[in-house]
Amino acid sequence: MNSTTNKIWTKDFILICIANFFTFSAFQMTLPTLPLFIQELGGTDEIIGMIVSIFTVSALLIRPFTGQGLEFIGRRKVYLTGVILFALSLSLLSIVHSILFLFIIRIIQGFGWGMTTTSAGTVATDIIPEHRRGEGMGYYGLSVNIALAFGPSLGLLLVDFISFMELFLITAGLVFTAFIIGLFIQYKPIELTETSVRHFQLDFFEKNALPPASLLFFITVTFGGITSYLPLYTKDLGFASYHIQLYFMIYAIALLVTRLYSGRLYDQYGLKPVFVPGTLLIIIAMLLLAWLPSPIVLYIAAALYGTGFGSVQPALQAWAVNSASKTRKGMANATFFSAFDLGVGIGALSFGFIAHMTGYSTIYIVAALSVLTSLCLYLFVIRTHQSNSVSK
């Protein structure tokens, strides 16, 4: 593999970034449109929350097995299987005509998504030189950010002109393209040892990755409030559909710009100068969404949220991967993304009931408190250890 060199932009790294771009483009196109599809099927806010949650729960359940499979079966087989499963689930969405069938498809979709994202992240970390991992994961994240720049807006735009069935078939085609690209990647070979076999049989998470994963959990709770309910919230406030499209574009551009420097900042100075300002920006963004008197405030919140999340996520992932041994990188990524899924799932489920009882604006007050919990937890950890070494 190319991880023994100082170069980040190798052929394999470019290919995994492009494949990841197509996968996330499909995913982002369905995020804001699925709640609208559920409403068309007769679903309520609570149903929307449950359908989002069942997706994240199934992704959460498959990630530990994916992490073990990456070390025991190999990167290639696990990644390509996950991509095909995700593509299949998207194509099946095109024939959904009931809430029950949608629940079943979302379980399959969560399995495919959990396998794909865990595997792709591990393949990327295999390729990136260890001493440039923060920077490299920031660049890798650009494939997500570029998808974010047009995915949600394109999805919302398309459903004004085509059916949901056609939209889901388009997204399935994008993921199948990722599968074709994945066939040409040179994957890291399996390195089986007695220790790794024992881990495969006994454990389901990487303990050294738990601190950054725990911090991420409280932050990604906000995703449940944004992806599931912000389109409905802004529609309720009387905002035009292009306002929420611009929100996702501004958010993605802020992520894109931030990732260009946040990874390097982490590599050079550690987590604190990245994490503390980043979480504060996310908190402010959530409070602005709770207030939301005009589209201008919506756009400001998008920029702050993108900058904040673009700072903390790649740094936390680099910390999680760097803390694991050479044969545990896959499990470290699985643990990290499991926390991501759990945060989104709990957020979406709980926010559905909150929206029903108190309205959409309360969602973002609770989300801000969740991010504040992450910040306080981090400050408590570094104060207890009296050293920034905990973040490196």
C-alpha cells in the first residue's frame, strides 16, 4: 500500500474518494426527500423519526461485524458487498407503497450503509501516511462535502419534476457506479495474527477509540434534527423550497473550506484548538435554528454548522484511528461510525416526539444542549489528565 510513502494523492486514494463521492451523493439526495416521501405515504413526524432511527440502528448493529470482517475477511470483499447491498436497497425504495415495506427496506439500507462507510473510511486510512492522517482524512472528507454541496438540493429539486420512484433509481445508479470504481482499487491485504483472530471472536468495539467516539455521539445528535426535520420546519415557517436548498449548499461549502485546513491544524497542534471552537460554532448554529426569524439566519446557521462540524469530525476520526493498533484500524472506524449512527438515530427518534409535543424549534435547543455536553465532557477529560496528550 501507499501508506509507507509521504504522498496522499495516490491512484487508490483518488479512486476511493471518487467512489465515496458517488455513494454520499446518493445518500444526500435521499436525506431531505425521504421525509417528504414518508409524508406522501401518510406517515407522521413520529413515523419519520422511527424510519430514520431504524436505518441508523441497523447501520449501528452491522458496524462491529464490519470492523471485524475488514481484518478477518479483507477490505475488498466487505467494501464491495456493502456497496452492492446499499445500491440494492435504494432500487427497492422505488417500489415501496407502504410504511411497513419501507421499514424493511430501511433495515437493509442501514446494513449496506454501515458496511460501506466503515469499509471506505478504513480503506482511506490504510492509504494515508500515518503522520498526515488528520490532513488526509480532511481531504477524504471533501468527497462527502462535495456531495453535500449539491446532493440535498438536487434531490429536492428533482422531486419537483420527477417521481420518487425515478429519484430512487437514479441514486441506485450512482451507488452502482461506486461499485465499478471500487473494483479497480488496490486494497490492503489481510494480516491475520493469533491476537486478531481472538478479537474477532470476542469483541465488538475498539476501546481506544471510545473517547473520540463518545464526543462524536453528542455532536451527531444534531444530524437527526437537521436531516429529518429541518425541511419540514422551514416549510412550516413558510420558507420557499429554495431556502432549504441553499442551506444545504452553504453548509457543504463551509464544510469544504474548513476541511482544507482543520486536518493540518489537528496534525500540528492536537485536538483542542480544533474541537473547542468547532463545538461552540455548532452550538450557536443550533440556537439560531431554534430562533429562525428569517432565511438570512438560516444561511448563517448553515455556515456556522458546516464550519464547526468540518473542524471536529475529521480530527475526532484521526484521533480514533491513530489510537488503535495496526490490526485494529477497521474496528476503530467501526466504533467511530457506530457512535455517529447512534447519535443520529437517537436524535431522529427523540426529536420526532419533541416536535409532536412542543414544535420543531425545541428540537434545536435540545440539540445545542447535546453539543454542550460533548464540549463539557472533553474539557473534563483534559482537566482530569492535565495534558493535551489525551487528544493525540
